[in-house]
Amino acid sequence: MEELLKELVEKNRKFAINGNVANYIPELDKADKNALGIYVTTLDGQEFFAGDYNTKFTIQSISKIISLMLAILDNGEEYVFSKVGMEPSGDPFNSIRKLETSSRKKPYNPMINAGAIAVASMIKGKNEKERFARLLDFAKLITEDDSLDINYKIYCGESDTGFRNFSMAYFLKGEGIIEGNVNEALSVYFKQCSIEGTAKTISTLGKFLANDGVLSNGERILSTRMAKIIKTLMVTCGMYDSSGEFAVKVGIPSKSGVGGGICSVVPGKMGIGVYGPSLDKKGNSLAGVHLLADLSEELSLNIF
Ligand code: DON
């Protein structure tokens, strides 16, 4: 397995040249464009890795699945989906337009920024500090990584430049989708995007979902139904407006982030964490998607 991973990393590294690292947030552009790494964690406890698997990066939108789990645990499925939809938007992750023009009057899904900010507003706690602390603790629990923390420089960059996010959040407050303090919701959202980890961190997260919401020690955290909801939304919305093409080419529930990470879930088998910061136009890791397509083919991991 390790040989196969090594071979596929070296084969697919070349695709990075055709993309770009995210630069709309200061600090994200410091990543090495040619980096590519993978970490595989199987349900029976084996771990395999290759390439730049140990490089730290911010998990960005991959955090949206973590906050969604906690928001559902805090508020129940019915409440969460009364505020946020379950449909792919077909628009870029930071798009504003459907918020007002669509008749549904709520963000299309929890994986686009508008939906994720609404979800962040639902995390329980007496103030922003406590809410984010609860979210970080939950992230530590399910990634089985106690050292998890935020990259403070990136957090500052997110909140200093996130003007579209501010406008969407205030719009959502005006519509009654965000019920609490709008600035606190934004702050939780910016911090969750700035959580820093490695390919191993998101591989373990993938394994947790592959294991139906059960930790390595056997403790069940999510109900089977909740784990299903998260995996389904990863298939339909996890790769933004590339989700359909990714499902056809790779066929593995996955969630990407503009830091270059992709968290993939092979139900009943393994979690896969990929890191490759050179992104395609939709914001997904370019070499990372190619790498996953090859691995899916080689190991017959396509869930369809
Ligand atoms: O909201 C933002 O600007 C980002 N921090 C979103 C993170 C992300 O990964 C979105 N896309 N892949």
C-alpha cells in the first residue's frame, strides 16, 4: 500500500502546475504549490502515508462538516435544516446571489459559506469564546488529535478580508436565519476555518465517518442517521460546484478546503486525508483530486 501511495503521489504531483494556491487570504499564499501528500487510516487501525503528509495547513471548509455535526447534536436535525437547506447550489462557495433571489429564503446547504455561517451561529455556548472552545474540543475528539489549534495569523486574515462573509451574515440576520449575535457567528466561522492540522488529522476525521460516527475506542458520538446525513451532504455538496463531476470521477464522499485539504470517507473501510494546496478554479486541490481518482480506481473504492 505504501508503495502504491508513493507512486500515485509522484505521478500526480505534476498537475499542481496548472493551479494556484489560494491568495485571497494573506498567509494562505505561503504554501508550497507543489506539495502533495496523502494519509490513509483504515477501520482496522492500519495507517499508510506518502509525500507531504506531515505538512500543516488550515482545514478551511473541511471544518464545515465538523460544525454541522455539533450544530445537529446541539439543536437537532429538524431545527438545523429549518434554517439551512440540503440542495447543491451549483454556485461557487462564496456566492451571494441565491440568498435573495431564491424562493427558499435560506442558504442552499451547509457546505457553502452562507450555510456554514448560519450553522456556526447555532453552536451553543454563553459567548463566542465558549462556543468556539466547544467546537475546537469537538474537533479534537473526532480527529483524535489533542494538539489541534487555530493558526492565529490566518484567522486574522480571514476576519480582516472576509467582507463577502460579513455581508452574507448580516443578510442572514435580517432574514431571521441567524438568531443570535451575528459578529459572534462570524468569529466562530473564521476561527473554525483557521484550525490547523495535517493530512493525518483529516484522514482520522474521515475514518470517524467511515466508521459511522464511532471513535477508535468504540465510543459512539453520532447516530447512524446523523453520520448518513453528513456523508450524503459530502457527496452532493462537499466539492462545491464540482461535486457532480467529482462523484463521477472519484465516487467517494469528500469535503475540500481552500487550504488544499480533502477529507474523504470510504464507508466501512477507511478515511483518506489529502493535501495539495494548488487549487483549481472551483477551489479544490487540483493534484489532490487526480490522486484520489487514481486511488479510487486502483483500490475499487467508488461507492457507487
Ligand atoms: O470563507 C472563506 O473565505 C474561506 N475561509 C472558506 C474556506 C473554504 O475552504 C471554501 N472553499 N473551498
